[in-house]
Amino acid sequence: MENIENLFDKAVAEIERMINTKTVVGDPIIVEGNTLIPLVNIGFGFGVGSGQSSAPQKGNDQGGGTGGGGGVKPVALIIINDDGVRVEPIKSGASSVLEKVAETIGKVASAKSGKTSE
């Protein structure tokens, strides 16, 4: 089953190529003196299979395939500013990321003007 090993090796190599530190820790975003670094969770699954016919036929009937799927979910936002470093969890989904960024910008703007948002 040399084909199955080849398919498996290719699938694993592609997964290794896709997953690295930059995949789960996003590029920093600087907003009004705040550095925001997104953290994401990555999930994936894949399968590999091949087979060969044992029926006496012309030629050698065989086949194989590989498939997979995955997803990326934002989980937290690291916020670095003059007050220090903190990690803010994100409820779920991309809209929550935008809400968290907007909330952080609002807090900074309020703090600069001497008002509190809470």
C-alpha cells in the first residue's frame, strides 16, 4: 500500500505547512497606543484511504483519496497598553472580535477624556 503512505505523507505535510505560530497568534494591530493581538483556535480533521480490487480482472484496479476540513475561531485578544498587558476572552465569532476591539477603543477614548464607561 505505497499509495496510502504517499497520500498520508502529503496530507500531513500540508497540515504542517498551514499550522504555525502566526496561524494561532495574529499580527498585532495598533489603535491609539493600544497593541491588540488576536488569538485563534484551529480545528481540523482529515482522512486518507486507498484500496485495490481482489477480483480477477484486466489490469490492476486500485484507487485512493484524501479529504479534510477545518475551521478557525477567534478565542481571545491580548491588549497591551500603558496600563499593562491583559487577555480578553472573546465570546464567539468574528462579530465578537470587532465588538471587543470597539469596546477597547471606547475605553481608551473615555480614559483619555477623563470619563469612565462603566
